[in-house]
Amino acid sequence: MLNLLLVEDDLDLATAVIDYLELEDMQCDHAGNGVVGLNLIEKNDYQVIILDLNLPQMSGLSVCKTIRDEGIDTPVLMLTAMDSLQDKLNGFSQGADDYLIKPFAMEELIVRVQALSRRRSGQVTLLKVAGICLDLDKKCATLNSQTLKLSPTALRILEILLRESPKPVSREKIIQQIWGDDKPESDSLKVHIFNLRKQLDLAGNKNILHTVSGYGFSIDGDYKA
């Protein structure tokens, strides 16, 4: 069952959306303003956030920017009554992943929510997992506030693993995302993983980057072999 959050101040619309989502076997919390919505996002783990653009106390844009600044990568579907290019550009610039214009068909809402729920947001630029902090804007990473000395390729591998955490990522997926069709020498990924693991070990955590036999790698602070 998907666990969603709807931040919408129109109570009639919110009630209709929540009722329809429940018919589709989706659990949905509700907040009537941006401040309450932000508090719920910071305290709970949602698969998708449905966020109205115009909200009392704190706008949808401000909520979206705040959660992205905090490293929260839950996909955001922005609701708006304004079908202008600038509104959409503003939303995407603050971290929204998709837009839906009011009034909308419930069937379209369901399709978009289902699509977003299958991935994490690519909009977030600060990733935090198990003490690791990767700042994509500054292109640097730390573990427990200690800087990790990583090459650009190792940083990209770390980003891929953090975005999927705690799920493992296959070797093939990492190679495709890093090198595309220009396949590296057979030991290239192995060397980068070795160096990444070494930096994590030096920073004091030897149990965070895991090899999944016959498949790939994962970063999970709660992992138990």
C-alpha cells in the first residue's frame, strides 16, 4: 500500500482526493497548510507528496524548496490552478517532479502518483544516508563530518547508491549510468568501489557499503549480512 501526503487547503477537493485514493488502496495523510505539511514530511516517510502551489502560512514552493534543502528526496506532484510555463518552471526550480493542473481527472492523478512512487526524486541536491552527506552542488561528500576524498567518478557512484539506498544497485546499472555505452575496462568499477569503501572505512564506518553477491552494491547503515 502506498503511503501518500496531500497538502491542500481546499477541504472539499482534499476529501474527494483522499476518498478516491483509498478506493485505489492508497493511504493518504492530509495537511491544510504548508507549515503542517512540512512538519508531517519531516516526521514521516511518504512515497509521494501531492502539494498544492498556493497554501496558507507557507507556500507549496517554499515547502518544496525546504525539503530539498534538507535532503528529502520524496517525489513531489505539484497541484496548481495556473497553467503557465513560468509557474511550472518556478516549481521545477524549487524541486517539484511533476505538475497537475486543476481541475484534473482522478484517473490522471492516480497514474502520475503511481509513476512517481516507483522512483526517488532527482531534484534533491543534498543526499543524507547513515551519516553520509553528499552535496551535489559543491561536489563533495562527508561521513560524520569528515571529508571523503573521492574522484568525480566515485562521487557519481556514491550518488547512485545513495539515491537507491537501502536497495542494492546492480553492477550493470552503475556501469550504464556512469559510462553509458562506452564500457570501461573490466576492473574500473571494482577499483572505484574499492577506493570508495576505503574512504568510508577511514572516516570510521566499515559496515555501510555492502557487496551483494552476484548482483551489485548497496549503502545501508542497518544492513546485516
